[in-house]
Amino acid sequence: MEESWIVSELEKIALFNPERVLKVLKKDKELFWEIVISAYLDTNISLSKAAELLGVTRDELIEEFRKRGIPVRKLSREDAMVDLEVLNCL
């Protein structure tokens, strides 16, 4: 890919100004969705984190995964702790 240098430069910028890059990426909802789901599938983020980033509940995200044929990992310790924190806030 001729433009692979763009991705490399974007990675460098993201190291120093992640908020700016995130703001730009969030403008393209489909691309941001793909990035978040890819990170989830690569086990870089939890289901709860993916839901948070996408602005939906865990249950909504699980349902969307099922519709799209995306496998749902079992509840991780991190997911359980986040759920517990949410319950404690209620």
C-alpha cells in the first residue's frame, strides 16, 4: 500500500496527542466501530470497555455482536469488576 506512511505518521501523532486522533476517528462512526471491535477481538479491550467507547450498554453490544456474528468472550474479571462498580453506584 503506497499510503502506509500515513498510518505510521498517524501512530506517531497519536503517541503525543491521543485525544486529537480519537476525536477525528470518532467522527467516522463505522471506522471507529471497526477499530473498537478489532481491539475487542484481539483481546486488547474488554466487552465493557468496548461498550463504553461505543456509547452503548454491554447488553446492547452483546445483542449487536450476535446480529453481526461476532463472537462474545466470556465475562472477564475486568468486566465483572466494572459491573460491580456500576451496581454500587446505584
